[in-house]
Amino acid sequence: MATIDNLMRRTARSGECLEFTGHICKAGYGLVWHEGKNRLAHRVSFELHNAPIMEKQDVMHSCDNRKCINPAHLSLGSRLDNIRDMISKGRARRAVGNKPANTKATPEIVAKIRSRFKPYSRTDGSLALAREFGLAQGTVWAIVAGRTWK
């Protein structure tokens, strides 16, 4: 079980933050063995310095540093509070302009696909259009069928 001393021995000061130097997960948060399982280091730090965390509560970072376990930078909030904090600080990933963030198609490409599509055509069939515009064939089918880009 992690203790405050055990946790603090695995930190490095970075400005105001106490960055966890142990194992860091893919999401960028520190992981520590506590109460029989791997837990997020910032949550363990909050619990050890303050009080137990209730179910469905998030531990939020005022510093926005995922590795930070400084109790002065941690506070409790709901998932909605955490999302609002993320949006207010400009850290939300969102679509830019008129298309989703992960799409290659644009309204112009969609219009060209819909106007040119001819089933079974070597030059204007779904496979040819997909190759021309750098899309998956299924994406072309979804555009033509109106399941996407309505």
C-alpha cells in the first residue's frame, strides 16, 4: 500500500508541480500500487492527503499537468465539472470548421463523389473514387448512401 512518504519519494519538482516519476500510463497519468491494485497516482495522493474519493468523483488538476500529484493542485469535482474545466481552458478536442476532426472528406469532395458516382464503373465507382480522394471504400459508400454528410 502506498504511503505519503512512499509516493513523495517518487516525485520530481517541476515549477510548482510535484511530478510523479514512477510508471506513467499511456494517457500520461502516474500509476501506483495501492490497496491491492494499480491506481492513478494523483487520485492516491488526493486520498492520502485529504479524504476518500466518493464514487463518480474526478480528481481535477488546477495545473493541467497529468503527472502532478501535488495535493495543492488537486481538487474534487464531478465529471461535468472536469469537462467544463477542460473546455474553459481550451483543452477540448473538437471539430474545426464544417467537418469532424478525423475525416479526410470536405463538402467539396462529398459533392464530387455524389455527382460522379456510377456503380461498377472503373473510373467513377466506389473503389476508384476512394483511391482518388484517399478514402476508404466504405466511406464512399456511406457518402453515396447518405449515411454520412447528410
